[in-house]
Amino acid sequence: MDYEFLISDLNHCKTRKAIGTDKGLAKIGDGIVNLAYSVAKSIFLTKNNLNENIIRTGKKVSKKILEIALKNANMKNFAKNRADAHDLADTVEALIAYVWFSDKMTLKEIINFLVENLSGDLNDRNEEIKNATIAFTDLLIYIKQFLPEK
Amino acid sequence: MDYEFLISDLNHCKTRKAIGTDKGLAKIGDGIVNLAYSVAKSIFLTKNNLNENIIRTGKKVSKKILEIALKNANMKNFAKNRADAHDLADTVEALIAYVWFSDKMTLKEIINFLVENLSGDLNDRNEEIKNATIAFTDLLIYIKQFLPEK
């Protein structure tokens, strides 16, 4: 089944803000972001620990990480005017859901992209925040090509 | 990237209980279950409303639905002994994550399976609980073939 019909209204008069401020898209994107990061972190920790332990973790991405990633990627113009931190995080989630629904990136492609762009010691909370922010910034810059220019 | 290495410890001495009681698997499965149900519900509501509205919704599946689905599928023997409702729901999530990691079902296949097995008026809360329970029961019965027999 092709899911693009679920965004056909947004594609009708496709604008950056219509996509970036869609609440339903943000809710579904929240699921995509958290699942993708959980699996990416599990892969990264499993591949980068000395004693070859297998690590499976379910990890919610903090809104702060997504908010800063959107700013760092210079993509605040996808969010609503006078957006607060929560709105900016929602915009990131909506954009990622849009790209997934558009079939531009599969879930596994999003996971693999995050794994490749993660680094450092993710068991250290501060380092994790810094490096997860970088990975999500990179992801946003990458998906910009799939989003409308205005 | 193939993710099966993330369950290689479980495949080493593969038992029903080892998979069904794995906490990390349950956490990742929680994300898979909620995302899959959100998209499945969005598709179902979009295809079954008279005025052709597009509906995107992010919906957490209640633990109660998963608990009863596991019982209805006669798969309580995948959970720990004296499991409470929360443990049983965790087992469902772990089993679905295991099947996803094993590459037996993709996320889209899980979504499509749920869509095909949903019915009724999902805007009515009681009817939704009843019919979502049926869809998850069907999914569990279907994935049983991919799980160890003992």
C-alpha cells in the first residue's frame, strides 16, 4: 500500500508552513522520530562497546534536541510564527513524517542515517544531547531537498 | 543495514520466554506498535469516511488492548509467570519488535495487516477498543509462525 494519499491535501497547495505546522503529521512523526532514534542508539551502542554486549534501548528524543536541530539547520521558517520550543520540535516531527509518507526515506533509511551521523559516548547524557542534536541537524539538512521551497 | 545482529543473543538459545520478557525489545516494540497503529488508524479513518477528509492521527494503543489480545491469541506462555496486565502488554510489544528485527514483517506490512483487520466505527471509543483488540489478536496469531515453539 502506498501511503501518499494520506498527505494529498498537503501536496495540493504545498507550502513549507502547511507541512511544518500540521498537528496530525507531528503526532505520527513523534512516533517515527522516537522509534528511529531508539533503534539507531541501540545499533550505535551495540557496535561501539568493547565487550560486544548487545544493547536494545527505547529512548524518547527530548523536544530540546529537536528544537535546536531545527534552528541549527536554519529551518525555523517551516514552523509557525512566534513558535515556542514545543512548536519547533513538533515541526521537526511533522517534516520527518512528511518525508516518510512521501516515500523519500523509509524508516530503515532514517535509522541508518542517524547511526552514520551519531558519534561520541552516548552513555554520557550531556554528550548524548550534543551528538543527537548534530545527527538530527544533519537529517534535517538532508531532507530539505524533499520539502517545498516556499 | 540488516538489524538481525541486535537479536543475536536471543537467537542463540531462542525460547519463547526469553523473547517475550526482554525489556529492551518491549521498549522498541512499544514504538513500533504505537506508530503502526497510528498510521493504520489514519488510513482506516481516511478510507472510511463519507466526506473524503484526510485524517492523520497519532494514537497510543492502550495496554489493556494488548493484554487482552495476547490472552485471546492463547499466547500467554510467551510472558513471564504471574504476569500482570502491564507485563502482558510488554510481551506483545517484545514479540512484535522481534518479528520486525528478524525481518519477517516490515513496518508497512504490520500497518497493512492492521488496516485489513480493523473494522467498525473507530471514532466510538468502545468500538475502537473492541476492534483494535481483534486486529492485534489477529496479528499475534499471524506472527506465531515466526516465533519459537518452546
